[in-house]
Amino acid sequence: MKPKTPRALAVDLLLQVEEGARAQLLLDRVLDRLPWPERDKAYATHLVYGALRRLYLLDFLLEPHLSRPEGLPRAIRWVLRLGALEWLLGKADHARVHPWVEEAKARHPRLAGLVNAVLRRLAPREAPPWVRLSLPEWLLKAWEGFFGDLSFAEALNEPAPLFVTAYREVEGLPPGPLPESFVWPGPKADFPALGLQPQNPASLFAAKLLEAQPGERVLDLCGGAGLKAFHLAARGAEVISYDLNPKRQAAGRKTAERLGLKVAYRTQDLRAPLGEKAPKVLLDAPCTGTGTLRTHPELRYRLSPEDPKKMARLQRALLETAASAVEEGGLLVYAVCALTEEEGEGVVRAFLQDHPEFALEPFACPFPVLREGLGVYVAPLGGLDGFYYARLRRAKL
């Protein structure tokens, strides 16, 4: 891939996302290799995320001017969507239309006239909420019924700051909402060399809920690369991080070493029981990711109404494994970056019905809260990921 402009790169990347790729991973991999000014890299990122966060609305704005959009080449559909995005964000015609016409000429010359005509005729249209927000209609209805309010959904289409967790003293960084969390203001860097790890504060808080103590044994289940394990290890805990993906664990092991942290990694399918127990267990379970639609906007178009229930069945099985690994009197934290009833309260409600030896333990949440009672749902505001947490204490016999 050798794109000449940020606009050309945005089209190339969006074509790959349409085929199933992850936007964030693509951008990280491609931009690291391009000898472009940071301004150009930032604009390509802006276009990719902007188009994915507003896809339903962009197609809605283009609809009156296209008789059969599905018949157009895929690259031209993205050219039109990106041109509509720049119009939506207020870019002047003279700076907007010509570059996209040139992009169309480079890919499908015969359609350059169509692109020119359509992008000059765009006009405002009143859209229903799910189109305006570019979120699945079924998901918005579920949120409205469960949370009673949809105002938080606007934030899922806003740019987010890059939060980092600090593992050594830092100066000059704007503070985040947690003591160890900061906002990184510039382009991406070699973070481990600086003693930093990119991490959303809502993710960090799941680990903080364990209140791990020096020398205490902690199991980090579905830990991936071990980002939450880093925090636990920094507190002096003896951390064992389990996951099914050895590649992610290998990457995490390297990062832990560079940060000067000690984390043990074990690869296992966690639907099977563990061979050990600990006084503190964290399960940040796989989920639909509906709390992360700001940073992973393409996920919203890949979800179906059945997905939360499907994930809840897996989460329930994983929670059984986690519970069996908690010592008497120990603490279990269940967390998901999902904002659905099924994956949060639904999982915990069913678990507590089957396990009277566990009880919910209250905690203070430092973030804006959508709903609390049977656990806490965090609102995805101020750059936070939406999260659900439940802290469960096992009784002493």
C-alpha cells in the first residue's frame, strides 16, 4: 500500500475494514510505516474514524442523489461518504469537492462526474435517532428501555483522548480521572520506554477494584496482554494472568519486562476449571464491546440483536471458573466493557441465584454512572469506555 494522500489512505483502509479488519489495528500498523508529517497521519485517522462513526448518517445524506448506491464500486462509495463527511463537518466546497473528484479519477475515471455532482448537491436532512447517531436501532431501543436515557450515546461519536497509565513518575502530562492515569497530548511514542502504557481509565479501574496488596496472590482471567495485571504487579501482588491467546500474552510479557513488572502468564481455555485458587480473582470477560464503540466504531455494524445473549452464556461459564478459583473470604471482580443488561446485571443475577456463598460488595465509583444497584454501569463520557463492574465477596465457612 503506497497511498499518496491522507484521503487515498482513508479509502484504502476503509475498504479493508469493510472486509472485516479492525480500524485501530490497521491505522497503527500502516501509519507507523509511513514517513508522513504527523498532520497528514492525523487527518487520515480523522477521516477513517469519522466515516465509521457516522456511516448510517452519511449514507442517509447521499441517498437522495444516488438511485442505486449498491451498484457503485466500493471505493467510489467510500469516496462519496468521505466527501459527505467533510461537508457534514463544515469544510468549504472549494477545499472539499475537488480532492475527492481527483480521487475518483484515480480509481474509476468515468464516475468522477457523478462524484462531483453528488458532493455539490448535499443538503441537510432530518434523520431518525439511530441514523443520526449511526448506531443499531435495536441497541438504542435496548438502551432506552434499560437506562431510560440516550444522551450518553452522543459521546460514542466524539474523539477520545489517549489515556496512559504511568508506572514511574511523570511530569507535564494532563491528569486523567484516576491517580495513575494521564492524558497523552502528542503523537504516539515508545510508551514502555517512558514507563507508560496506553489504557482507558475505565479498564484500569476494574483492576483497582481488587485492592491488591503487596505479596497477595491474584489471578487475572481473560487477561489478554495483561494490562490490568500490570497495575496489580505494580502494587506488589503476585499476579498470574490467564488467557487463550498466546500471541497477545507474548506481547504482554515483553511489555511487562520493559516496564520492570513481574507477571506470570498461563495459556488456557477458561471454560475449564483452573488448578489453583487465590484470595483475589479478576475476570474481565469477552463481550460485545458496546462500551468501546468510540474507539472501535466498526463493531456497531457487526453486532446483531442476538449477540448479547450469546456472549452472556460464555460469560456465565467463565464466571463459574472464576468463582471456583476464589478462596473462602476472597474477592471476585467481574467486569465487561459492554453496556447491555444481558452481559452485566443479567450474568451477575443468575450467578448469585446459583451461588448464595457470594454477595455483592459495594464500592465508590469515580466515574459518571449510568445505572447502579446490581453492579455499576459507567457512562462512556469524557473519553471513558462504557463498563460494567460487580464486586463479589465469598463467605468464610
